[in-house]
Amino acid sequence: MKAVTWQGKRNVQVDNVPDPTIEQPTDAIVRITSTAICGSDLHLYEVLGPFLDSGDILGHEPMGIVEEVGTGVTHIKPGDRVVIPFNIACGHCYMCDHELFAQCETTQTYDQDMGAALFGYTKLYGQVPGGQAEFLRVPQAQFGPIKVPEGTPDERFLYLSDVLPTSWQAVDYASVPKGGSVTVFGLGPIGQMCARIAQYQGARVVGVDLVPERLAMARRHGIQVVDAAEDDDVPEIIRGMTEGRGTDSVIDAVGMEAHGSPGAKAAQTAVGLLPDAVASRVMETGGVDRLAVLNDCIDTVRRSGTISLSGVYGGTADPLNLLKMFDKGVQIRMGQAHVKRWIDDIMPLLTGDGDPLGVDDLATHRVPLDQAPEMYEKFQKKEDGAIKVVLKP
Ligand SMILES: NC(=O)c1ccc[n+]([C@@H]2O[C@H](COP(=O)([O-])OP(=O)(O)OC[C@H]3O[C@@H](n4cnc5c(N)ncnc54)[C@H](O)[C@@H]3O)[C@@H](O)[C@H]2O)c1
Ligand SMILES: [Zn+2]
Ligand SMILES: [Zn+2]
């Protein structure tokens, strides 16, 4: 089959690789019909290289048609249309019983002391072959795959794999008070959906980005925006919009590669030039993130407000302004999304009347799998209006 493989920094290619097969009774094989590129994939493309091997299959936002199931898989059968959550969870361990699926104790990568395995996401998360491919082997398929109805284009349900539950969790963790306000930093796919979900739930939302078409997309969904390219003191602007206080809550939907952190960018680049074994050790003990946005979040949130981090961070030696965090009494929640925890909340908004979250207006590019290399580049460089790219194997 054809699959998108990581080859090195800013280098992915489409390769012919062996078809996956059922290896465990709890496996399923899914023929992928749509599979998206995520902002998280851009971290692999650029700074997390030391944790990948050449040839690793990328991708964690797939959906498709079940081809084959192991004997232990009963809730789906060949021919069913399914979406695959990005985290791999068993559904029956201590963590899964508490709906903390991103920490599943059956699939945790114990040798790395990291949480549940993820599709297509480095040795830190189990090095499981990902879903930007014609076929995907789904481990723990007795629990993971989400059956979705027929009769709509894939994009109606595709984002259940990651974007929608991640954004739903980000908004939930932001604990916006009733009738309160939230700033969303970053208007990539995650930020767009955070903004729409928070607005749908009744919050006043301010979105921040510096890419014109991303600001425009938020605006056409009724979100008030601040252009970080024009205003270099975004927290001050937002205080000016909120009687000097800042918004009740703030969501960081940017993560470790924020624009405007030149020192940390240089450090990330320097680490990327080391041999892999050395680089991964440096990142595990002394890695730093680009913290411009996280610092803006701390500055923007009102006193005793809540910060929700859905942008991925990986630094182990990040200097943070604890004086300000402690004095302001800031609360912070973060983590990988517990995808299946939120599906029952979201599904009615996808199957009911209309399209209240506007999922039909997120993808900007739908292309054959073969075009993955150029689309990774466009998405990373934010060229050609790329906001969300859906590959069609
Ligand atoms: N927690 C989870 O489970 C989870 C799941 C999916 C994605 N993520 C993470 O969420 C983040 C966003 O993902 P995405 O797919 O939307 O990615 P993306 O790269 O498309 O979006 C990031 C956005 O941040 C903007 N940005 C960069 N610097 C900024 C600054 N200084 N001020 C304001 N905006 C700035 C960029 O212009 C871009 O629009 C990534 O870090 C990704 O890894 C987390
Ligand atoms: Zn993703
Ligand atoms: Zn589990």
C-alpha cells in the first residue's frame, strides 16, 4: 500500500510499504478514505525529529471503512464506516474506567514514561504506524473505532478523530464561567474549533492569530479577532476590551512552535542538528519550547482565571513566570485529549439539524495521498491559504 512516511527534518514522502495485517484478536484493519494533517504533525516535521525513525508512517486523524476485524472485535464489522481516535485506549483499565483515555494503562509507553500510545506519533508514544496511508492496523479495536452513519461527506465526521474532541476538552478545561469570556490564542484548526465551541456554549470569544486567512475564517464564524501581527501587546489589547481585567479564561491552541520566541527557536534548531541519540537526550532533560504565547496567556487571563493548554509542549526546562502565575492565582489544565470522553457530547451536533460548529467549513485542501509532501510544506509555511488539509488515499 501507499503511505506517508517521515524521512527527516521537513522531509516526508509517499512510499510503497507492506499492507498491515491482523496481529492480535483485538485488531482491525481499516481502509482509509480521508486522513487529515494536523498541527501536531508539524512538530514531527520540524522539532521532534530526534524521536522518529526514517520510514515511520505518519498520521493520526483517519477515517474509513472496516476491512477486517480480529475475533475479539464485536462492535464493528467489515463494511462499517468508522472514525479512529488518535489515542489508542483499551476501554477497560483503571484510567479508561475514569474516561482518561489519553493515559490508558494498557497502551502507555512505559519504557518512555509517557501516556497512552498514539497513532503515528514518535517513539515517545509507541511508534505505532499512522493513518496517512491506504490501510491502517487499529490496535485495541474492541474499543477505539467510532461508528458513524452513512450518507454524508467524510468531513462531517472526520474531525472526531482529534480536532473536535481536542477543542471540546480545551473549552471544558478552560472553565469559562456562565456568560464569561475566553481568549483563544492560535486560529489553526484547533483554535477555530475552540472558538466556535466556546461561542456555541454562550461565551464571549476573542481569537488571536497573525495569518490573515485564519483571522478571516474566525471572523466569518462570528468570532471577534485580534491580529497579533499588527499589535505587539496582545494582552494589553484584550485587557482594553475587558474593563482592564483580561478574559476569564484563555486557551492556548498554538503550542511549542509559537512565533515570537527567537531564543527558544534557535535552541530548538540547534538541538535538531545534533545526532538523534544525543538530541533526544538533550530534549528530555533540557529541551525548551517557544513560550511567547504561553507567556501571553499568563498575561491575558484575568486574576484567578483559568488557562487551558491544548497546544502541545515538550520542553523539560522551560522558564515560566511563576511569580505572576502564583500572584494572579492562575489555574492551568492541559494534556492530550481523551478523545472518546467527548464523543457523546459532540455527536448530536454533527447528526442533528444544520451544522452548528461549521465542520463543513474547515478544510481548505482535499488532495490525493500522493500530494502529501507538498501539502506538509504548504501547511507548515501557511501558503496557499492552507488551514486544514485532508488527504484522500
Ligand atoms: N492536546 C491535544 O490533544 C492536541 C490535539 C491536536 C493538536 N494539538 C496541538 O494544538 C496546537 C494547534 O494545532 P493546529 O492543528 O491548530 O495547528 P496550527 O499549526 O495550524 O495552528 C497554530 C496556529 O497558531 C498561530 N500562532 C503561532 N504563533 C502565534 C502567536 N505568537 N500568536 C498567535 N497565534 C500564533 C499560527 O499562525 C497558527 O494559525 C498544536 O500545538 C498541536 O500540536 C493538541
Ligand atoms: Zn491531530
Ligand atoms: Zn485503558
